[in-house]
Amino acid sequence: MHHHRSSTKEKQPSKRNASKGRVETTRSSVKKLNTAALSKQDRLNTLKQLREAKKEEILHKKRFGADFDDRPLPPKVVCLVGFHTQADPLSLKRKILSLCGYSSDELARLPPHRPAVAALPNWAQGPGMGKPRVLLIDPPRTVFGVLDAAKCADVVLCVVGPHASLEEPAFDDLGYKTLTALKAQGLPVVFGAMHGSETVMDTSAKKQAEARKFVTRYFHSELGAETRLFAAGTDEEAKTMLRAVAASTPKELTWRAGRGYMLAQEIEYSPQEGTLSLKGYVRGPGFRCSHLAHLTGHGDFAVERISTLNDPCPIASGHSTDAMADAAAENVVDELGMRELDLERLQPYDPTMAEQTWPSIEELEAQKKDAASKPRHKSRGGGKIPAPGEAADVAGVAGDDDDEMGDEGDEEQMADEGSEDGASVAPSGMAGTEDHWDVSSNMTMEVPTSEVIAAEKRRREVLLQRSEEELEFPDEVDTPLEVPARERFQRYRGLKSFRTSSWDPYEDLPVEYSRIWEFEAFGSTARAARQSYIESCEEVSVAALYCCIRLRGVPPTVTDAQPQGVPFILSGLFDCEQKVSVVHGHVTRIKDYTEVMKSKDEVVMHAGFRRFSARPIYSEIPRKSSTNKKYKFMRFLHQEITACASFYAPVVFPPCRLLMSVQPEGAITPELAAAGSIVSVDPKQLIIKRIILTGYPFRTQKNKAVVRFMFFNPLDIRWFKPVELSTKKGLRGHIKESLGTHGYMKCRFSAHIKQDDTVCMNLYKRVYPKWHPPAWGGDANASPEEA
């Protein structure tokens, strides 16, 4: 017989709750993990986690510009943008400030569109974030105002109304235009908030639930399903939204990385001294008096003094007060003093550079030695800026000015309609008072009469007709009857192959090219200028501090021209960014803009922090690479085509976003027309205009044909005889001889030609951008010699 042995340990009998069917057991407490007993792999994983946490903390500080451990993070800039008339960003701003400790009296004194700083309460702080602060700004509902405020924003809070339906979207017309412009410029971290005035939000719960579904659907269709949308009607809902905003990680925008910038909270202008003082939190690497600064929409200025102030919103106090701002102690950290800045925008004009004299034997021998020691292109073209690391030869920098006449006429396709008023929407000038440069951004608008409106309608109809003809018959022109073709097209030439044929980029340059600058190695120069700016700012670091930056040489028109409620945006400039050259950018038309965009028409450019007027020309981007890359000129910028826009402007180092706005006749605000990015700065880029002369076979026999209507006299036929012919059905040929006196000619082709074919002759010439001094603050009527 088998007996079970009883256990030596006494077991605790389990007690079952008959009613609930649960067994009551005793649970031992969780003890602290013994790190000494961890395996080697566990220790390595723990150290890796600590390194990652430290790295994330450092990156979090760098995103705000605070690289020093002893400095608190600057406030997170939150831009509240209303996308519908029902939305109320000001009410939401005051609600957030009330949750952060603002009293009702302080909120009542707070005017609209004014920046306000507050420290977040304890319930809104995330783990390892310290005590964050926010700077709230609600710009006016204008496209330019929202774009300027969003340039410095860390978070864009999209405020939409609480009601929407199939007939009434959550975004109105202005809201859709603003959203398109923000997407084109580049969005930081985005959140959504449903908030309206009390009268709008006072509806039944059932209607609010139905409307919320429509608002959510519209919001996610425009900004993506991953973008969070919050209801902010009550305090608890606003707290949930504020926690998400505080815990968000800033998104680094490439076009403002490595550059100091500041959203001015307070300004002070001194008309006697011509100085403008801006106070605010410095972001990015910082500023230096040795580098120029750009005031968005107004121009480039010299920084006279940089001083640090007491923080108007210290972490211990909770929010800013006027008493703290008044008691701010100023500590000067950098002054311009007697240092001289490079303020040259254009090369000095020298008319003797265009003189031609017969060289002597000694000069010819010296020229041969010089040509053998240096490449040919280094002694021609505009002023050179040597690559970093090379010796800056004064003669090489000055260059040889080419005073040849450029493209005088604009042909029948490029004739300018109407008169140019010459006023810049937002000129970018050095704005020195001794230079008398116009930096005003006001445009005087007269009430249009019926005749002006009718003329504008006729002009638009003509432009639309020509744009449609350009799509149907690209580059085709008619040979004039009253002017010989050899005179009308004397600037054109024939090419064996548009892609592979050589073209000297320094041949017959216009006088404008003697005034602009050229880079020998643009990419290396851009990297060196960016690194030099960062190293210079590290010597006197004001990053993440509340500072006062004083600009000198500021005319009174700057403060008068600034739109009401739009904050001043200040940004630092790298070396050479004040010099004028030919800037190229790739742009694509916005689908919502349906007007005709013609080359050399005036547009408003948004290039990063810059905003200025320009008159670009458009060209096709080559699909295949070649040693002599050529861009084919486009008379119009058509829809669904990415083209290269070239224009005279101050140098802009990529990466940088590029927006183009057009102000239609009679419109109050400009409309966004195209968007893209800056690609390069290169005066040597070849933009070639093509025209096609067409003729039709009169008689055909195998590969021979008599062609008419291409020319109308024998002299023109003999002049263009060396140029190769082609047909629309893929044949190639050449002119044999003239036939008669009325422009008939005998031609031979590579294969059998049919009667219904069309004979074409391609002619080419180089074109240049339109000279437009208001792009850098000059006089619109100034010629290249006078600018």
C-alpha cells in the first residue's frame, strides 16, 4: 500500500467567496530590482537608454536655441490662426492665458494681435521638460500677416468654428488660401482647435455632435488624419489641448536652421537717431553686429547694438507684467562701434570697361601668358566672389565688365502691356538714410474707371488667347512682311542640337551683368558662410535670451508701412546675402490660381524670411544632363508644369522655400500663384529662347520639296541657308537654293516628305531677366548705369 508523505511546510488554506467566485490569496510586495545582479546585456541596455534620454534632452534644447545648461528654454511660440469667420482666436488666446494665471483685469487690458507670454501650470508640464512657457500670438486674418507670424512659430494652432455642413465647410475662402500658403511655406507642429464665440457655440448638444463630425472630416482631409483636433469650448477641453501643445516636440524647418531670428514683442523707434529697437526672445544661433539683419518686408539693416534684458516672464512669476518690463536691466553684449560692414549691393559701374582699342604686342603676349595660367572664364563676366579657402584677388573679384547691349526688344510675345508704377510691394533695401533708398511698402490704389476696367478685361482676354496659342503652337512665330527676316531675327542663331551644342556663357553679356556678383563655387561659399555665422554667434551667444536689438539707418516709413497687428520679424543674414545676383528657383503653379502668368510680369516673392517684388522669367528644366546645360525660355507659366524662375535679387542661400504672389488689378490683397524652392544663384545659367519659323510644301517629289511662306525674299533665304530644317513628322533637311523672287525655296530632306507636312526652322538666342531695382530697394526707373 502506497502512502503519500505529508508536506513539511504548512500551506495556507484558500478561502473562496461563494457569492463572487473569487479566491483570496496573499500577494508579496514588489521589491526593487537589484542592478548588481543584472546581466551584462541588461547593463548595456540601461546605459543605452540613459544616453538616448540625455541626447533627446540636448536635442530638445537645441531646437529652441538653448545650447547652455544654465539657461532656461525660451517660450514655445504658438501661432493661433483663424480659418473661418466663426472661429475666434482671440477668445481662445484669452482662455489659455486665464488657465495660465492671468487675471480678468489683465485679460481685459490685453489688445488683439499682441504677443503674450505665460508659464504653463504644473498640470500642463510633461516629464523631463522643466517648466515650459508659451508665447501666444494671434495675427490678423491676412495671408501676409499669418505667413510672417508662422515664420517664427513652433506650433500652429488652427482655430476652426464649431459648426460645419456640406453647404458650409469648416474653412472659408480666405481660410483655404491661408492654409495653402502655410503649406507652401512649411508648417511646424500643427494642432487643431474647435472654438468660436459664445453666441456661435450656444447650440444644442445634438447639433454640436453632428457639426463636430463635419469639422473633423474637413480638418483631417486638409491636414491629415494624424493631426490632432481638440474641442476647446470648456476649460477642461482647453486644458487637454494645452497639455498636448506643451508636450509636443518642435519640428525643425530646414530653411530657418542655422539662422538667428526673433519675433519682436515690443518696438521703439527714434526718429531723431533713425534707430529701431526690437525686444524679444532670440531663436537659433543668435545675432552679431558684424552681420547685417533683415526686417521682413522692409529691407536689410546694420545692427548697432545687442543687449540682454531681464526676462519679462521668469519661470517663478508665472506670466509677464508691465512692472517687470519697466524694471528690466540692460546689459550690452555687442556693439558695432567703428567696425565697417560690407554694404555693397552692386558692382561699381565703369563705362571704360566697354571701350575697344587695338592691343599692342606686349599686351597680346601678356594675355597669352595669362590665358595659359588661368582658365578662360575667370577673366570675363560680372564680379566674382572667390570660393572659400582661395586667395581673394582684387582684380578677380572686380572682374571685367561687359558693356555689350543685351536683349533690347521683347518681341511681339514679350511686349509689356500697360505702364509700370514702379512701386514695390515690399522692397528690400539697405535703407541707409544717406542713400535715399525707398523702403516703403505702401501701394496707392486709385478707384478704377469704366475705361480702365474695360482695358483690363481686353488685356486679360489677349493674354489668355496668347497663352492658349502658346500651348497649341509652342514657340511658333510669323515672319514679318514689312521687315526683312535677316534684320528681324539678327540676334538669333541656329544650333545643330539644343542639348549638346556649345554656347559660351560669357558671350555678349548685357550691361546689367557688369553690376551683379558671381560665385566661383556657390555651394562651398554657402556652407562656409553658414558655418562662419554660427561660429561668430557662439563668441557672443544670446540664443534663448530676451534681448534688445537696435537697428540703425531705419527711415520712418518702416513703422508706417508695417500692417496693423502684424509683428516685426528680424532675421540674421549670412555673408554675401546682401549682394545682388541672378537667383534661380523651381516653382509650380497653385491650382486655385487661374490667371495668366507671363514672363517678366511683376510678382511678390517670399524667399524664407525675405519678401520683395521681382520680375522673373520662366524656363523649362532640362530633363537630361549635359556639359552645357540650357534652359528653354517659357513665355507663360502654365498649370501642372514645374519651371525654373530666374530674377535679379539679393543672394539667398538654399535650402529656402519660394512663394510667388500676384496682385490682380483691383484686388485688395495679393493671391498666391506659385510655390517652390530656391535652387541656386548663377549668372552663367543659359536661358535660351527658341522661335520656330514655319513653311509649307508647295510641290513634293520623293525627298525634295518646294517650300513657301517661310521667307518672302531671296536674300533672307541665302542668309538662313546654313540653318538645318526639320518637319513636324520627324524629318531633317536643308535649303538647297532660292527659287524665284517671292520667297520660294528648294529643300532636300532625309526621307520622303508628304504634302501635308510642315517645315520648321529653329532659331535660338539667349535672354536675361528683367532689370528690377525695387527687388533690393532701388529706384524702379533707374537704369543699370544709374542703379
